[in-house]
Amino acid sequence: MTMQTNLRGRDLISLREWTREEIETVLDVAMDLKRQRALGLPHPYLRDKVLAMLFFYSSTRTRASFEAGMAQLGGHAQFIESRTTQIAHGDTAREIGEILGRYNDGIAIRHVEWGVGNQYIREVAQASRVPVLNMQCDLYHPHQVLADLLTIREKLGDPRGRTLTVSWAYAASYQKPISVPQDLVLLATRFGMHVRLVHPPEFQLMDDVLAEAAENARRSGGAFELMDDFDAGMRDSDVVYAKSWGPLLVAKDDAEGAAISARYTDWITDERRMALAGPDAIYMHPLPADRNIEVADAVIDGPHSVVYDEAENRLHVQKAVMALTMA
Amino acid sequence: MTMQTNLRGRDLISLREWTREEIETVLDVAMDLKRQRALGLPHPYLRDKVLAMLFFYSSTRTRASFEAGMAQLGGHAQFIESRTTQIAHGDTAREIGEILGRYNDGIAIRHVEWGVGNQYIREVAQASRVPVLNMQCDLYHPHQVLADLLTIREKLGDPRGRTLTVSWAYAASYQKPISVPQDLVLLATRFGMHVRLVHPPEFQLMDDVLAEAAENARRSGGAFELMDDFDAGMRDSDVVYAKSWGPLLVAKDDAEGAAISARYTDWITDERRMALAGPDAIYMHPLPADRNIEVADAVIDGPHSVVYDEAENRLHVQKAVMALTMA
Amino acid sequence: MTMQTNLRGRDLISLREWTREEIETVLDVAMDLKRQRALGLPHPYLRDKVLAMLFFYSSTRTRASFEAGMAQLGGHAQFIESRTTQIAHGDTAREIGEILGRYNDGIAIRHVEWGVGNQYIREVAQASRVPVLNMQCDLYHPHQVLADLLTIREKLGDPRGRTLTVSWAYAASYQKPISVPQDLVLLATRFGMHVRLVHPPEFQLMDDVLAEAAENARRSGGAFELMDDFDAGMRDSDVVYAKSWGPLLVAKDDAEGAAISARYTDWITDERRMALAGPDAIYMHPLPADRNIEVADAVIDGPHSVVYDEAENRLHVQKAVMALTMA
């Protein structure tokens, strides 16, 4: 048990900037908030506070969970789509940070454009007097992986020594960001998990992320292994987390990315592959999934799947982060 | 006087699934909430509760009244347009129900697509742990007709034995759903009204709705009559409710629907027709109306019109339904 | 010190209809609300009240500040974009006023279309039972200039006898409304400022506005001067307020407006021009600015600029107006 009380006013742009004890504090508060919601207890820790949510790309879960979370905490979240603003008429990142920071008590941003998103969020944060929360950028998705870690702890108990397979999977829809696998290997290695990162060669993550994940594993007593064989990566795993992302480090554009992805259409999490993992293995996915392309219905709707509990935990961890940083 | 106390957690997808006593309870609570609003009394029955409003088709009154109602009850309503979500990227109805049901305390849906809307709402409700409210589907519009019934009771007192003319009218704008006339004949016949359903032959409603309306009338001591002469339908009526809908049961597509509708451009509620009804007759319309096509300005803005009180009552009945089901 | 207590229920469409004492009351309440926010004190003067915000044209600051302000006051603001409503399907201004006025406790409207906006807002107000607030129309922008006046008083103290330069500047983006310069010269002349209105000949304001500004100056002991030389207008000024607007009184359409504007691309507020004003002069702009076209980065980001404090004051004056009119 550990708790840090210094999170008021802090940005959450990358968990790399939060200590393990600070992360433990978020998970602890998240469980407390989850219990209070189950009991119907009021918990208006942010009464009449306001969060500006700035979306450069649409999202069901992210918007719905942040907005509902603020309302449950007694506050309000503004849903601002970049297309409805005058950002196109000349609002700079500094102006957004200065001005939204004066009107609101926090700013949350989703901006997944490759090479742009994280930089933009940092520029807004630089100019903002209030906490800036990353609702997913090109590099990180901290609230998603906090929810993932909470779910793993609820299902498996202490994650130390348990095997987590973070695998690429094929999807036809579009070239998705690498933020989820990057943040997931970074976080799970800090908590002592044996992390396998599995993907075809073109789907590599950033070098500094890989190096830090390896170093995390060394310090925590976990492990970090790179693999390129989906079946081998599944074998005897405790947690299967297989989702698609684009070959963003090698492809010049979306068309080339799609062409590369199309070489690996057999990278689907189906029942045969899921059976390679342990009988008690859990299947996770941040959703939405390309059904029967990325994952078979029988898996995502089957007994190993915990995707709805995982999605629910978005709400609880986000409320914890907001309550701790914006109070 | 009657009151049912078992509405917590209930869906309102069709009033066919609510008893007459449950409907009486809604109307009673609606009048109490209306009185409290008139007096400026706080009534935060849903403090910090959250309703997700999912719109597959835009609406002024519906969105504004549900969102304002939740705020007045101390809660919050999220305005979610389907185009801003990842529903197009693979969110199924089950995922929407599971996930929005975990983030929120209720889900309201407007989905009027013929042959699709009601089915979608039922699939979401199947997966949701919280009440699902129908903000209009292809078949029903329960909150509209609750407001209509409340308005009739406010203007006429006990509706038993009073004549209600539910008539088709011509409109040029688009092929509108049949949900209002269907729900109206179903509801009014339960309350002992003498209901005339008046339309050109192509604008029939669904067989099972007609059968149930007839059975309702038999049980309640009311009447249910099918007519195809607009003038005859108006004669000595107490309540004139004339609006357009598409010939959805016979037309293959919108173009054919428009062509059929165009045969009946003289089906307008004008002063001559309104005069055929009783001198104390009231004119109702759920709005928006095609002015001087569907109804003459002199009627909708005239002394018989109660359309603004009717629109206002949307707020009060919806607050009653939300407070009773989501508390 | 003066205070008027009769603002409950009042519209704010143009400050021409508000007395100087009423405006003083708004500024006083705004400063009180600003202090409470700085101290983190709750101030839920509009608990569970609802404002409908109707936008016919997008805006970052206006929407964000009104919505955040209502939330901080304990209420809720609905963000309604005209394109998502059925206004296109037949909702008249009267229907909007009648219906939104029944669902909400206030209606705020932004409608800047030349020759249309103010008229529309007045028609809604005519039909509404609740206060109607002008979030910018073709003629006026009252909440902006209230924030401007508050900023001037914070930076300079009593504005009496101080020189305010309201100048046109070139911008490439689009033909902007004349509402800000019109409202600014009207308001500043009431408070005894020496107002210079500076623009190329085609960018004149409306005759009755000019006449009233001159009369205001005469009564208040201020001054009102028309100039067409940007440099001369800057000389020894205390407050430089230079922004673009369209030649709306003379141009037939946007193309002609752009062609006229393009004759004056050298009308930029740069460091040389800013140096012509006093060493303690402040630079103001309602934002967003066309950077390095309308104003040089070195000026808007420089030591004379107060644009972020000015933007922040939007929040405080709007909260004051809402609390006073909607309570």
C-alpha cells in the first residue's frame, strides 16, 4: 500500500512522467470510486469544476467516459470538436492552452495524428495553468493502459511474473496509432510482468520505448521479449492483448501502410490461437475491434474475454486521475 | 388516483409494455414537476446521474428537452450524434448497450430508420444494465404521446368519450415516420377516447397496431374508427391532431413515397377544415410543421392551437419518466 | 459605486438598451465572481438552471466561456449548432423562442449574418419568456466589449480621458462582422474615453452608431474622432484595439469585400506602429487574429499585449450577466 498526495495540478501526458507510487495511488482511488458507484454513493469531488475535452478525432468510449465521469464527480466536461472551433481560423496551441486554461479547471486532448499529436498536447500544456490530460496521442494512451492494468489486477491479482502478450493483429479499417502497444509495454514492465511484444517485422515500435521497456523489466524483475510469431507469442500466456496498429515507422503513407498490413491478414485472434494460451487466460482489447478480422466473435464474446470490464474501468481510472489532478 | 412504485430500472421503448396505472403515475409526477418548475423549487432527483442521448437523426425539441430536463433534475445528459462516434468503425448494438450502460445511468436513443430503429433500441436494451428510453423509433414515439395525453387532460379534463382525430396531412419535406400516429391511437384508445384514424388509403399503419387499438377501445369503452375523408374526420371533433407521415408500408423508397404523397396535396389543416370541428376543439401538432402545406398559419398560430403547451409538456413528462426509471 | 437590482429577466441584445448604472453593476459582479474563482469559492448562483446556446456560426472562446461559466454557476449550457437542429425543417424564430424559452432559463444566440442576425435574435426574444443574450450578431457583440471595458479598467484604472484607438486592420481570412468596433465605440464613449475610430474610407460603420457615439462622448466629457491614417491614429494612444472587419456597408458580396480589403494589406499592427503609441499603451484584440497579417507576433506576444487577460474576462462578465438576468 502506497499513496502519493502531490498530484494536484499535474499533467498526465505520459505515464513515463509519473512514478510507480503515483500510479498506485490512481489505481487505489479508482477502486474506491468504483465501489462508491456500485453503492450509489455521491462523490462530488469536483463540484462545479469544468473540463474542456478537445477532440481532433472522434471516439465513443473516450468522450462518453470522460464526460460521464466529470458529471458523476459533480462537474462538467465540454465536448469540443476541433472542426467546430476557430482553430482553423488561427487559434494556436498556446492560445488554446492560455484561454481554455483560464475558462476551465482542466483540459483533455485527443490528437492521434502521427508526428503531431503529442507535440501539440505538450504545447498546450506549456501554456495552460490547469492540468492537461492526454486522451490519446500518436505516442501514448495513458488512461487506456491504466484501465488495462486495473483490469489485470482485478482478474489476476498481483501481475508480477504473469505473462502478457501484446500482439499485433490485422484490421482492414484504417492505420491505427501505436499508442496503445507502446504505453502497454512501458507500463506492464514496470509492474513486473513478463511482456511479449509480438508483431510482423514492419510493425515495430519506437526504439526509445523498447529500450525503456527493457530497462523497466530489468528493474522490476519482469521480462520483455520481442517476437514475430503470433502462435508462439500466445503459448501459455496469462493475458492476450492483440490489436491492430499501423506500420507507422516504416510506411510513407496510409496506402503503403494498408499494403503492408494486407500481407498479414491471417493475424487474427481466433479460438485456435486463444487455446494456445492458458485455460484461465484473459482476452483484452480496447475496442472497437474489427470483428472476425482482428478477432473472432467466438473469442471477443467468449469466456476468456474481459473487454467490457476493461472498457468500464476507463471510467473509474479517469475519474481517479481527474479527481486527483483537478481537485 | 393511482400510483405505481415499481418503475425504477425500467425501459420505456413502447408504452405497450407499460400498464395504464404506470402511465398514470408518469402523468401525475409530470404535473408535480411542472408545478415545481413554475414555482422555481429545486427538484434534483437525479443529482450527478448521467443520461447518454444517442441520436441517429437530429432533433431540436427532443434533444433540448431531454438535456434541459436532466440538468433541472441535477444530472447531465450527453448529446452523442452517431456520426461523431466510432459506431461506423465497428461498435455493435451490444457494445453500445454494455459500455454506455456502464458509464451512464440511462441511455436514450432516437433512431427512426424504417425497419431498423426499434430493433436497434431493443438490442441495446438487451445488453444494457440501465434503463433505455425511446426518443422516437420507426414504430413508436412514447414521450411525444405522453406529452400529448397530458396536454389533452390539461385542456379537456377526463378524455373519456372525447373525440380525437388523428389525421394524415400533406407535407413536402420528407417521408416522416409513422411512430406518432401509431403510438397516439394506441394510447388514446386506452384512455376511453373516441379515436378516428383518418388517411388516404396508402398511408395505413401496421396491422397489429390497428388490432390493438381496436381492442383497447373495446376494453376502455372508447371507440376506434378508420376513415379516409379528411372533412368527415374533422366533424365535431374535440381534438384535431393532423400531421404528415410517409406511406411506409407500401412505398419501396422515398421517391415513390413522395410521389404517392403528392396525390394528396389538398390534405391541409386550414381554417375551413378546423371550423368543421367543435368551436372548442383544440389543434395539436408535434412540430415542426410544414407551414401552409401541412397546416395553415391561421390554424397553428390561431386560437385553437395548443402546440406550444404541447411542446412544453415534452419536458415535464420526460423528466417524470427519467426520475421514475433512473432514480 | 452604483448598483442596479432590476436586471432579473432582462435581455442583453444591445448595450444601447442598458443604462450606464446597469453596466456598472455587471462589471462589479464580474469582479466579485473573478475574485471568488481565484479563491476557489463555490458560487452556484444558477444551480440546475439551463441556458440554451444557439450557434449559427462556430466559435471557440464564446462557446467555451459561456458553457464553462454556466457550469461554474452550478447550471448547464446546451451547445446547439443550428445545423444539428430541425431549423432547416421549418422551425421559425417564434417557435425557437417559445419552445427553447419553456425548456430553458435563458437563450444565448450567435448569428452574425449581415442584415439577418440581430433581427433573428430580436424575433426569438419577442417570443421567449426567458432572457435572451446576444453572443454576437451582425451589429453588436455586447459581452466582448463588456470584457474589453473591464480589462481597460483593470489595466488603466478610470478610463475617463484615456485615449482608445479602435482601428481597422487587414486580414486575409474572411469578411468579419462590424459588431466589435460598433459596440466598442458606443461603449467607450459612454465612459468618457477619447475614442479614435480609424479605418480606410470603405470600412465605415453605421451612421446611427457614429451619431450615438458622438452624442455619448458629448454627454460623458469624452471625445469621438474619425480618422483614416493608421499611424496618426496610434500616436500617444493608451489603448490600441486594431482588428479586421469587412467593408459591409459598401461591398455587394464577399468577393468584392475581399478585393477592397486587399488594397490595404499594409494595415498591420507591427512594432513600429505600436511604438507610436505611449510606452505604457496596451494592445487588445478579441482573437483569433490573423498572425503576421493583422498583427505581428512581436506585438500580440509582446509586453504591451493583454489579449489573454482580455479573453479571460469574457468568462467573468458573462457569468455576471447570466447570474443577474437568469437568477
